[in-house]
Amino acid sequence: MIELKNNSLTFSFPEVHPSACLTINFQRTLRIPDDDKEYPLPPGLGRFPLQHVDDYSKHVPASWIEHGGVMLPMYQSEAMWINFHSDYDIDRATSYPFAIKVATGKTNAVTGSEWTRGLNRDPKQDYVVSPEQPWLDGYCVEEGLIRQFVAMPLGAGYTAEEQVTGKAEHGGLQIAVYPMRREIYERRFPKCDREELAMESTCYYLDEKGPTYVADMGLAPGGRMRQEIYRDPYDLTDWDPDHSSRCFVHIANSMVWHQITGEYPPTTPPTAQEYTRAGLPWFEWYDDKNAALKGSEKLSAMKSVATLGKEKKDVPMSENSPVDPDNVVILHSDSRTGQVREFRDE
């Protein structure tokens, strides 16, 4: 079952296990410079507002009604990262594991392959795993590097879908969620006794870090960012293909969001230069427990928005000045919820 709650998608599988619940939200963020430098993680600037497509059937493209799902507004001057949060099972002192497939325009964001049913590792893993993967900021182009999810009008030739398939057909995002099989989960994560539970406080939850406009938007490869996409630490047969949920997330140009919904989109985000000049933090995620995927040759071969814009003699980005972040906060995968960093005497 999929529910829309507080601008988040909640995927719940009570028929599998009471703790089998995954929340996904889409975080607004600044668009990092598309200059082939490698940048740390930008901040979360709040969740994108989500609305049911069916509630606005008279105002959205027919293909959106066909696919159902939800929709969000996005400026070309901003970017997106996807936040994953698995429910914590206190009796077993762990978050329930999920395999998550993410595609943009039905082009897989991990492998660059076309959308297929089920989970695959041959020849490459085509999904991410929560809670090991807390978020996804873009396309897996190399080991330890992604290209940021940025919005471009569908049909202009910039989106990943158009670069990989040559077609401007679907746009938006497609997400499929697979819970771990109950028997596997209970065997891998046995219940803890009360004394152990009192000592255990680790949790994977992280706070949320006049012209004519085209309504339908797709996601395109933006600037290069340091982020690892982790290998699945479980067996492929651990996942439950009989209990999965899939959702379309349509992206509307922010300029037509008001025409569709009657609501105004959020204000435009700051540029990377404005954000850095204000001394606000960027982030690095450190995890030495999980191995990273190598990256996709198909996705690596895509041209970024800035590169393609030069070839087209177009100006798809009004602001692309390089920045040099000097306030970078290191986040560790073993940080405990509520943990306060200790002062260390020099």
C-alpha cells in the first residue's frame, strides 16, 4: 500500500511484517555547478510538495492520469535528492530492509538500463538498499561519483531518458519498493533481550539534510558530486518479489504548478554561490562498512546539461559559477540518533 502523508510517500507491507514500512520524500536542494569539478553533498532545503495526480485530472497531461501516482513542482534552477527512511524495529534493534529501484523517464538511475520488472544483479545491481543507502542525489556514473538530478523540459534533449533512449516519452520518476522476506528478516535479525536493547540506540534515521512553459519535466544529469551507491549486502533471494509497490512521480514545471493546482510552488532556492558565500554547510557522508558500486558506463557517457547546452548553443542554466565550499560537515554512518559530538581537547 502506498500513502501520501506530509509530502512523503509511505510504502507499507503489513501483510509481510508490522515493521515493513518505508518512507520516501523528495528534498529540494541547490543546483551544484556543472563544471566537472567534484562537489560535496548540498543541503536539504525542505521537501517538495506532493499532490495526487487524480485530484487534478482536468489539468494534467493524459499520460499522467494513465500512470496515476503523485506530482511535484520543480524549477530548472534547483535540484533534487531522494531521502529514504525505513521504520525502526525496536525489538530487533534494526531498520527494516528494502530494495528500491529508481528510474527517471524509465531509465534506471543506477545502471542506465531501461525499466524492467523485478530486481537484477546480472550484469549489474539495478537498485539501492535501505537503510544502508540513506539517500540518492543523482545518476551513478562512476564509483563514488554521481551526476546530480536536475530538472529540464521534456523534449529539449537534455534528460537522461532522451540521451539514453532517444525518446521523450515518460519523464518524471518511477520508484519500485521491495521488502525483505519476513522469514529472512527474522532469521537475520533475531529479537534482542531487554538488556541489549537498553544498550542499543543506533538508528539509521537522519534529519532532512509571459513565455510558454512546458508542463512535463524530466530529470537530467547535472554537476558531479561525491556519493557512493552501495552494493546489496544481502542475497538476491532475500527480497520479496510477490509484495512490491510501484509509484510514478510526475514533475511539473513550477511556472505551471499554480495553473494545475491553484497553489504557488515554493520560492526559488539560492544559487550554489549565494549559499557558499553565506558560509552555510555542505556535507560528506562517510561509511566504511559498505562497498560501492562501480558506476554505469551508459550513465557516464551522458552529457551534462551544461556540456549539451554549449553544443546546442543554448543557455539552459542562468547561473553556473564554480564555488569552493570551505564549510564541509562530515556525517558518519554510525552516528547515533541524538548523539552530541564531544569536545576533544587539542
